Amino acid sequence: MLMPQRFEGQAAVVTGGADGLGRAIAHRLAQEGAAVTLMDHDADKLAQTQAAFAQDDIEAHTATADVSDDHAVAEALRGAAERHGRLDIAVHCAGIVGPNGKPITEVDIEDFDRVMAVNLRGSFSVVKHALPPMLAQDYGRILLFASIAGKDGNAGMCAYSATKAGVIGLVKAVGKEHAETGVTINAVAPAVIRTALVDAMDPAQVTYMTDKIPAKRCGTLEETAALAAWIVSPEASFNTGFTFDLSGGRAVY
């Protein structure tokens, strides 16, 4: 099937691009014409994904960076913008689950802080450092990944739920701050999408989350990539500060 070329001439950076949601979204954007930079903390996996993309005749650049390191995020985004002479799309997929299947009384503060650093502070850094080149060209699309846990809360996942609620609040605020520009800032709130991140979780926790989905199934990477590609396309010009549901009917507000 021939893909539309909605992103021809555009440059995109996708965090968490070595695997899971990030890899699927980056592949979709590249298929539609974007020059893609995969950003991830795992250099070996980045190289493997870059090679896999090459087998599909997709050239992808890579940037090794931990999203909890504000300086590393700034350098990676600046490097991508300089390489292509522009930055049109930033999709922030990198994230960790942290403690799961545990009540708050069993969560160590160090583990909570790590989830905050990656999921929420990392989102802050991506938005902050992606904005300057986008504002300079009066066009850009920033997409963060929240979660249904940020809307409803998942018992046994207090750190994750809190950080994803924070992502939703961040998007609301910065979307309003830049609503009069050509830059949109949105989020997606998935329910359970079957990825390596989910496979590593406590099975009872996964069952708890999946049982809440009216569609009675997990979402797919392809469904996630399709929604993300529309949100970051020129077609979604009147959507900003919003968190899009991707939950099989679990959240309808």
C-alpha cells in the first residue's frame, strides 16, 4: 500500500525510537516522507533499529541521549535541527513504568524520582528544546505520550499514574501558551499497547489494566502510529493542548 507523503521535506525526532511505540511511529513518519532521527538511551538497540530501517530503504539518523538529562535532550534536538536545517516534528515516546503491582507504602522515593525524571521532566525538556526551531519557522508539531493511567489512575502504579497526569497538565499549559503560533502541542493517552514495556510488568497488573478496556483487547503499534501520524500532520492544525484517547473505550472524556 502506498503511503501518503504528508511529511515530505519535514524533519522529525522521535524519543524512545529504538523500540516499541517510538520505533513504530518513526517508521510510519519515514514512510510518509519525513527525515527521521531516532533518539534513545540504548546505543546498541538504536544501531539495530537503524539497520532494520535501512532494510526497508529508510535512512534514519540516531542520537544517543537519556531524556532525564536536560542537556542531552537539548543537544540531540539542536543537532537534528542543524542537520536538516529545520525541526518540524518532535514525538516523545520514551518512558518507564517504574514500580508496579505495589501500593504507595512499598514504593521507594528513589524509584518514584526516577519515574518523574524520565516521564515528566523528560517531557518538559523535549517541549522546551523543540520549541525554539519550530517557533523560528512558525510551524511545528510536538506530541507527548501520557496514558489512561494519567486520567483514571491505576492502582499499584502511583508513580506512573502521577507522572502521566503531569504530562496531561503540561500539554494543556504549553498548548495554550503557543496556540497563536503555528506550533501545536498535544498528547496521546493509550490504554494497554502490547510492547516490551508492558511485557516486563507484573502480569497481574497487566490483567488489571486490560480487564478495564471495553474493547476487550490491547491496542496495536500500528493503531498508535496511525493516530500519532495524523496528530503531527498539517491536517491537525486546529488541535492543540489536547490529549487524545486511545483506550478501546475505557476513557471517553
